Amino acid sequence: MLKVYGLKNCDTCRKALNWLMSENIEHQFLDIRKDGFSETDLKRWLSALGHEQLINRRGTSWRKIDPSIQESLNETNAASLVMTEPALMKRPVFDDGKKLVICGFKNEQQEILKSL
């Protein structure tokens, strides 16, 4: 089953969940603050997407981080940063537990999800 990781109060996540229901795509929503995610999952997401794609550098969570930490962010320390600040992830993250890991919800991601 497709797992959707996000925040319940995120507009993009709500839009994605409504779209998944309208497309009859079976899914399970997991709130990254309430339900969390495993470090193993996060490392798999980082491996599939890279930290540049997974981390949202336009959000308020990113702007609150010390500039020295922002500048030193790399593949090695990205996992520990996201584990402590999950809202740094671009949302939603879609994970089928096999091969598919995508983040965001634009037309490109919708087309991929339709093909499941």
C-alpha cells in the first residue's frame, strides 16, 4: 500500500490526499510529527531522491535553522537534521515500500501516481 508522509495541516498534503481519494488510489496517511518515520525509511528516501530534492529550502522551518548548519548540509548529515526537524522535508513524500519514492505534488508526481 502507498504510504503518504506529510503534515495534516499542510495544504499540499491535503490536496494530495483529496486527489488520491478521487483517483481511488489506496493509501495510508502518516503525519510526520505525530506518527513519525523510521531512520531506515529516511535513509532510503535520501538515497532515492538526494538531500537537495528531499529538503525544502523555501519553508519557514529551513529559515529558522542556523545559517552555518544550512551551509554545511550534505548527504552525510542530512538524515540527522531531518530526524530532528521533520518539517524540513518537502511534502508529501509518497513511498510504496518497494521502489517508488517521490516527494511533492505537482503534475509530474500525479502522473507517476496514476500509473500505480
